[in-house]
Amino acid sequence: MSTDAKRAPAPVPKRKEKGTPGDNGDTAPGKDLAATTPEIRRELLHSMLVQRRFEERCAEAYALGKIGGFCHLYIGQEAISTGVMSMIRPDDYVITAYRDHGQAIARGVSPRSVMAELFGRADGCSGGKGGSMHIFDAKTNFLGGHGIVGGHVPIAAGVGFAIKYRRGNQVCICFFGEAAVNIGAFHEALNLASLWDLPVIFIIENNRYGMGTSISRSTANEDVLIRAKGYRMDGESVDGQDVFAVRECMARAVERARKEKRPTLIEMRTYRFMGHSMSDAVSGTYRTKDELEENMKRDPILVLHNKIYESGELSEGEMSKIDDEAKAIAQDAWDFADASPEPPLEKLYTDVYADTSS
Amino acid sequence: MAVVTYRDALTQALREELQRDDTVFLMGEEVAQYNGAYKVSKGLLDEFGPMRIVDTPITELGFAGVGVGAAMVGLRPIVEFMTWNFALLAIDEVVNAAAKMLYMSGGQYKMPMVFRGPNGAALQLGAQHSQAWESWFAHIPGLKVCTPGTPADAKGLLKSAIRDDNPVVFLEGEMLYNTKGEVPDGEHIVPLGVADLKREGDHCSVITHGKMALVAMRVADDLAKEGINIDVVDLRTVRPIDVEAISRSVQKTNRAVVLEEGWEICGMGSQVVDFIQRECFDDLDAPVLRVHQEDVPMPYAKNLERAAKPDAGKTIAAIKKVMYLD
């Protein structure tokens, strides 16, 4: 791991910093805070901090060899997971790609079971058989962590198909990165979802890099949202660093899915503060340190923190307490995972096939 | 027992299972209004409606993935590929999604679904439309792979496949749809993973599956006239594979020919021969021979195509060779 990767992501500031991105004038508190209560805002901050502290511990565990394989951290994108999950119901479905720890935790998957999965232990949510890229949790309708770029996008359409088949009014949320919009599976899935009126919300987390390839080097038309039009689908582009913007946009998309049974394509503009995975440098090859630092000023946690601080509803001490809780949850997850046994060897052969009872 | 075509046997299986379980649905290109490219789904749209008999665009990767997603949340999709040659566009959903979902989710998400459609060479369809895919899918843990050769097996295996809680790759012989055979009346189920001894003899075993089972039976009937009696072991399902049935036969005959439609290298026959050398090493009186497609893409010209395909003549020659009769 490079020195860069070890650097702690932007800490929660002790006091409001003037001129921080996120206070860019279009965020009058009345508008942004309208749809939330102080309690909800506290929960949003808590959710984002838990993911942040969890992922920081993942980086540490990876360096110690407790986590192996590919490990893609979510740091910098937490407003998206938290904002989206805060707008859906427990009976809705979520499916995502391989940068999945934060989304799983935001969805309500136990941090203990996620960390145990990353450690490859028996108490992991997938029994230690999935790993970082394959977090699954049937209790929260978290349909995985999928490792093939774009491969899960048609699966989301299938979940939407099943909802329609049963005349349900759930929605299926499907996350993927902006690089997935160039793969055939994305186009086939969007066409089917629109053609068949499926209640799926496709969310492009545009962090501007598919691994080390910037969107300008990968995508003929960088306006990824234009692809919604190509499939006669409603589309929106939002600031993915602002959890309130994410929520407002989701409110519209969820209503469209539940009432009109129509899919939506949403671009959420964000930035990943760490490398693509734990194997690459945070900056220096495909992006500059300056660019990274500039974007880290728009840390989604900072953006939310500043808004709450401005409103005066939580004191600095109260916010520190939330962060302490988040750190304690991450520590508890680590301790739990560390104490969990390795999967028994006989598990090697289970779950290859399901027993068919019918 | 009624005599029905392989096609009608499949239609019966689909109809009966659609009636039995309303989570079962069929989707694919031309399956509804057109009544199926090979007419296997004829009449089903009228009976079950467009929500359960679903026409798709030409989008194999897309609708295979839709099947996977629907199966994840409890439906029982039957995904029809117009031919398995087109399914390569969807192989990510079959191999990376369907086959692995149960395992990588630690047993949380099962995949009760069937991918089905015609497989193997027909007549003069050229290189891209004339291929037998069973060894590709049989390679993958998590999948089951059926290759019925007769109408009775087609019906019984398809019903089992639809009821199975695992993803089943169901390879129908493209040349078999019009073939006829007796199908037991009433509920007819053939379990997955159980071979069928289609002919009995003690001079040599022919181990085969799918369309080649018909060739093997014809060979058996012809050779019987010469006083040569062979076992025809029709595997019917190539994953799981009935190793016991193979061993039982070879331990009796002490000689074996493995006949398949696909290519030689890493073909199903390679695996069968491996089982034979492990289970029957001391029983063998001759090296095991294989009959398969020549190691070339399928040519178009009639004479070349005929020369490329495995057939009765090549099978008889192999049998006589292992019996040291040539």
C-alpha cells in the first residue's frame, strides 16, 4: 500500500471552514433541510460516518493482511448510499457492483457481518464465501455485490420484472459506476426496463474514473444522462456529495417507480477519495494530487456537517459524539470479525447446489 | 403410451408446469405471438397471457439477466434462447451470475431457473449456427446440464428442470424436434443425473447423450444383425453425470466408445474417459475410443459437413476397433 493510501480521509472539522465547497450559494438551508427533521439529519450524519470509519478500518485491516483479494473502498461517496437508502422501504431491493461495503451498511446490513465477510470468516454475511465484492444479505433485500462491470444491471431489471409480475409496489435500486454505461448489459437493461415499465432506479455513481481511465478517455459523450433519453426514460443529474440533493432526487424517482411504474436513470456526481482498489495509488498516475485535494474539499460528510452546524441544531460536542459512536461501531465490527472463526472446511462443498424439495 | 414428437413433448412439459406453478414463466425471442421460432411454445400465449409468455427483443444478455433477477426474488423463469449459439452473448449471466449466486451469497439466493433452446448442428447452417455447447456449461459448478435425446426424456427432464431450485441449462437437439417417440401418459418425470440404458448388450459400451443417443441406438440395432450386442448408455444429464451407470456398463462389457456431437478437445468425452480410466482401469480390454465432430468449424458444403459430423459409420468403426474386429 502506498503512503498516499494510508493517509486518513478528510476528518470531520472542528469548526466550520469558510468557503468550503458545498456552501456554494445554491444550498439555502430552508430548501435543503425541508424534507428532513433534526432526528433524520442526525441519522444521515451517523450513517455516513459509520461508513467512513468502517472503510478506514478496512484500509488498515487490508494493510495488516486481514482482508485479502480486491477491496474497493467507498470513501468520498457516502452521501449517495446514505441518501438513497434513507428514501426507500425495507421491502424494496438494492443491487450493486463491487464497491459495496458502504451501501450494504447504509442499507442496514450489520457492520459486524460485513467486516466478518471481508475477513473471510464464518460469521460473514455470505459465510466468508463471497468476500469484499460479494456482500449479500437477504434480511435487508441486499441482492449483492457483483464483480463484473455492468453484469448486474440486467439483473436489476429482472427484479423489477418480478415486482411487476406480482403487482407489487416496491422499487429496485441499482448502483453502478459511470464506466458501466459503455457496456452492452447497461443498454440492454435500460431498454427492457423502459419498454416493459419496470420500477427500477438506475443510479450512475459518476466518480469520474473507471479504475484509472477518466470519463473523457472512455466515453464519447460525457453527458451520461443523455442515455436516459435514448431509452425514453426520465433522467436527472444531481450533486452526489450533497445528501439532501440525493434525497430530493430520489423522492421523485421513487414516486415515479411506485406510482407510474416507470424507471429512472440518475447520475450522481461524486468523487472517490481512495484508489480504485487497495492495490493502486490514490493519486499520481491517472489523476493529480491537486485534483484529489480539490475534490476532497467537497467531502460529503463535511458538506452535511457544515449544514447541520449552520442550523445550530447540534453542537460541536454532539457531533463529535456521533463520530465517536461511528468509530465504536467500526471497532466493534473489527473485534467481532477478528473473533469469528474461519469457515469450517466442509463449507467448501455446501451451497454449490440448492436442495430441491418440490 | 402416446407417440408424440420431441417438440410436443416439450410443449406438454411447459404447459403442465405453467399450470402447476404460477411463478413459472417463459421468456425469449418470438416465444409468444410467433408461437416460438421452433414452435415449442405454440399456443401458450393464448392459454397463459403476455405476463407469463413474454416476447423479448433480440437482447440475449438483457433477458438472461432479467431471468436471473426474477429468480433471485422467487420467480421460476424459463429463458428460451432461439439457439444456444446466440446464448454466448448471455454467457456472463449464465456462468458469472446464475451459476455462482447461491455460493457467493453463502446460500442466501438460489436460482430456480431454466435456460433452454436448440443445441447442436442442424443441416448446412454454417459455422456460427452449428455447435454443441454441453461441455462448456458442464464445466461450471453450480449449473446442471440436460441433453435429452428422446421425446420421453425431453418431457420428463424439462419438468424436473423447471422444478429444480438450481439453474439448469437445457439443451434440446435442433434436429430432434420432429422426431417421434412414446411418452408415458400422465405425470412423467425423469430425475436429473440419472442415465438410461437405451440398448443392452455385453460386447461393448457406447456412452453418449443428446442427439447422438439416436445414432447409438441405430448403431446398436444394425450391429445386432451382425451378432454384436452393445450397451447404449444415454447420460441424459451431463452435469450431474451418472458415473455409476458408466462404470456398471464398462465393467460388464470391458470396452467402450464415447460418442458426442461436439469437438474433441475438452469435450464431454474427455471427462467420460477420465471416469472410465479411474473406475474401470482393470476392467478394460482395449483403449477407449472417442467419436466426435472433426476439429474444424462446421463447413457449409453438404459433403464437407457430412464429413465433419460424427455419425453411425464412424461409431461402428470405433466399436469394431475396440473389439479388435477390423
